[in-house]
Amino acid sequence: MRRWSVHVSIERIISVVAMLARAWDGSPLTHRLATMATQMRPLFIERYLACVEKNTLKRILQRRGSVYLPWNADVIIDFLMTKTNAANIRISLGQVGPMAAQVFASASLPEDLETAARLSGNIEGPFSKFAATLPTTFPWRDMGAGPTVLASATIIDPVYWTMQTPALYRVRLTLHSCSQESSPPPASALCCEYGIRPLRAASHSFFLDGQRWVLRGVQQNLVPANDLPSWRDACAAMLVDHPTDAQCLEASREGVLIVARLSANRPDLLSRAEELSQFAAVGFVVVDRQPPDPAALRQAASGVLLGQMFAPGETVQPAQWRDAAFVQVENTAAPPESLRRAKCPVVAVTTSSGYDELALARAACDHLQASLAPSHDLAGYLIDGQ
């Protein structure tokens, strides 16, 4: 039987996680437990856990009747007791159609893994807090030897992630060594939630689920209330500077689209853009200037639309790495002529000092669109902070 040595009480650890989750905002213990467990795992598992029977932890979780566990105990145990995602397992979307969607999982091998490896697991869903669903489990299939470890899964009758129906799939993946052992230990594991987001850019517009769609959003700090249900009700995207994983995961569950703005100078730009692309809610990653290596950024953030901020009056030059241009407009009566000549979707951005209510900020998007409509039909409108 699999065991881990222990120097602290497992029940104490679970109690602390449950207590903190209830103390936050009283919402169900869903992604919060998952996020906390992921953050706690390197601290506790590597240093304290060995000699604890898996069934013991399972009984502890099942006894916590006051805690709402939307996932079964086995899944929660995976969050707590598997190793960290050392192999950098990444999920990407392949061919998508109305009848089926192909999803790929790739992994780079850890340095301490000298033998060949394979990926196994399943993807289950869809799940949504806003609709009753009939979840189905689809297996991951290893795609054989190659420069990276690769697996694929085919989701039949896929349900897309949109703001109206934020459907998610639960991914469980394990990277196994192809050694001669009868049951080789996993080299790395990943448990996450994944959404099929049908957002793309074409010509001068955005398209969501096959229909032309106009981006309308507000900078997160411009309004006093940041509860996500109100953003969803207002049909407002959220412009967030350097969003956290917890924000992105909650927005994915609540159906709020995030426009993630990153500094082009941050040293982890490529890795952070890749991490953000794994969240269903993150539709855009926008950098404040030309990145040092645009081609590498394009490859890292292949799952999202990439944008670049332009200062007022700055000419919008075409660039193949960029999906959209976010142009700051000072005088809406005379916007820069380069907007008309841009070869990609253009999002107009204006600034404000703040609003008392989200509804007022969202109405400002409509006002900005109306003021530019006589001369420009743009792909989106954002209200940014000053």
C-alpha cells in the first residue's frame, strides 16, 4: 500500500484548508480548495508526508460534512498528494467542430527522468454552475514517442465556454515513466479545469462561437465592487493587470472574460503568458509595448488572442504576432487615422478616474462606441484607469 511519512497531522492540514475556505467569502469550496492545495502541496507533501495511507486521508475528507466538496474525495486527494507539475504539462486545443473537439496534452520530461514516458488519465465534463449537464469521461491516448510526450483526447458533443454558459472540463493527467517496473511511480501529475473557448480574430473583428462579437470591458479597479456575478450580469469583460491564478480560475467558473495586461519587461513574460492561456476566462493577453521576442510570445500564448497597447497618437503598425491592437484614444471626435488602416481588430481604450457603480462604467463603453461609430466600426471598447 502506498504510504508517506508524516510529521504533522493530516487532519490538521485539511482542517486549516477548510477553515480558510469557509472564512473567505462563504462561497462553495470549489476552486479555492484546489488552488490552496496546489500552493500547499510543495510545502507539506515534500517535507512532511510519507506513511499516511491514502484511505486514511479519504476518510478524513469524507467526514468533513460541513464543507462542500464538489469533486469527489479521490480528486481532492490528487490535489493534495501528487507531486507538483514538474513536467510542465500543457493543454492545447486542436481541431474543433460541432460534433467533436480534439484536445492535446504535452509535457517536457523532468531532468531526473532518464527513461521514456507516457501520459495517461481522463477528461470529464462538461460542468457548469449555471446549467444542468450530463458529464462524460473521455480517455487520454498516448501518441507515441517523439521530441515531447504527447497525448490526445476527443471530446464528443463539446460544450463551449462562453460568458453565458461557462462550461468546464476536469482534466486529470499523470506522466508515467516507461520503466520495467510493474507499477512505476508517477513522475508528475496535473489536475485542472479546462474550457473550450471559441474566440478568434479575423479581418477587423472578433468572433465568439462563430458570431461576430464586440469586446466591452472595464478596468478592474475603476469600480468599488469586484464580485464576479455582477460583472457577468453587466456583460462586462474585466481588464486586469497581472491577474493571479485564483482570479482566473474563479472567473472561469463564473463566466467573466478577462483581458490580462502584462508588462513586456517582466522576466517571466513567456511562462506567465503560457500559464494564463490555460484558463478559460482569459481571452486576451495584452502587453504594454512591443515584447522583446514576439515570436516566442506568440508560441507561448497560442491559446489566447495577443494584443498590444498603443499610446494616443501612436501609429498602429502591422505585426504578424499580434491578433489585436488596443489603442488609447484621447479625443474621440478625432481618433487617429491609423485606426482605419490597421490590418487587425482594433479596440479603442479611453481612461477614467472611476465610477460609483459597474453599470455606469459599462454604460461608458456604449458611450465610447457611439462617439466613434460615425467614422469607425471597431472590434472593442475598453475603459481603463488613469
